[in-house]
Amino acid sequence: MFRSDGKRGAVAHLVGQLATIQEIWGSIPSPGQVMQAQWLRNPNLRSAGSFLWWVRVRSMPPTSWLDRGLKV
């Protein structure tokens, strides 16, 4: 499930960049292993118009969440 918090375009773009994000954070599962992913915007952190987004990825196995920050 993907939640955009009103930034659907940005989230869609980020979802499309999942492979690139995996390269940045090697601990994120490959797209073939992703069961669920959520993009959560943190409204408390902004810099020069950029928001800090959190990607929450659950892989199988193991069925655990990985949270990573991403500035867009």
C-alpha cells in the first residue's frame, strides 16, 4: 500500500525509483522481494522546499519492516 499524504506525484516517482533506493541503502530488499512498501511524509522536517520521506518496506522473508529516510 502506498500513501502519498497529498503528494501522489512525488510518491509515484519515488516508487518508480525503488531500485535506485535499494542501491543507496543496500539493506532494502530487491523489488522482487518487496511484499509491501509505504511512503510516509514527515511534515516536521523540510529544507529548501524538500520533504523528508520515509520508505517502509516489508520483504518476504523475513516479514519485518525496514524504515529508511529519503529527502526529495
